[in-house]
Amino acid sequence: MSILSVRHFLASLLIILPCSWLSSPVSAAEDFKMGVVDPQIVLEKSKAGKRALEGLKEYVSIRQKLLSKDEEDLRNAEKQLREQATKMSETEKREKETQFRTKVQDYQKRAQEFNQELQRKQKELVDEYMKKIMAATKTVAEKGGYSLVVDKGSEQTMKIVLYHKDAIDLTEQVLKEFDQVNK
């Protein structure tokens, strides 16, 4: 093979290769499918999600009743302290007020602990269910040939997707898959 033939061969390659590179992204872009999912809806509408949320509501209700009873006890103690204050000596009055403040501080501490525990339980629930929702989303995406699925967010969280066609919303499909797997 002569040098001239090698140059023609290389020149041909330099022309053909860039053209083939240009055609690859176009076909890859044509195969690209994107979808959106609202995980909040999947959690709220799925059977397992509803059960978990009901359990959380029940937990909150029980704790709230306990805190309400403590609050009522504090109001009664305060009322009693005011009524008896005129009949007490200054030392007795200070002692009762100190006891009352201690009860108030204990109540506030319990309420704060309850809120922290509730936040922890909510986070655990969301983390657990997000893993399951992600698995269901992956299954739906792989079956449907989707390259990318985005969390569309919501008004309660952060709106991520500003616009999408209804045709790419996979929420109902993910919900069905989620319910199938998490009975």
C-alpha cells in the first residue's frame, strides 16, 4: 500500500467517523424516554402507605391525649394555686409556685420529646417508603423503557417539575406496582 493510499484511507476515516458520531447521539436521543412520579401520592394512596399513615396518626392521637391530660392537670393546679394563694404564707406560696414551675417544665420537656420522637418516626416512615417507591419506580421504568424518571414534587414539599405532559406521569403505574409488591 502506497503512502498516497494510506492518506486517502485516513482522509476517508476522518470524514466518515465524525458523521457516524453525529448520528449516534440523535438515535440515542430518539430512544430517550422520561417520566415523572409523585411519591407523596404513592405513599398516601397505596394500601401499605395508608396503613402506615394511619398507624402514625394513631400514635400521634395517643400522645396528644396524654399531653392534653397533662395540660389539663397543669391548668387545674394553677387554678388551685391561685385560689389557695391568699390562705398561704409567703414561704408556702413560693414552694407551691416552684413545684408548679417544675411541673410546667416537665410538661414542656415531654412535649418537646414527643415532637422530636414524632419527627424521627415520620422521617423513618418516609425513608422506608421512599426506598420501596424507588424500587417500584425502577420496575415501571425498566418495563416501559424509560431512561429517566424525576420526582415531580408537590406543594407540600418542593415543586421540582414545573410542567409535564400527562402522558409521562407514571404515578398511577408506580402506585399499582407498589401495591402489588407491598401488600
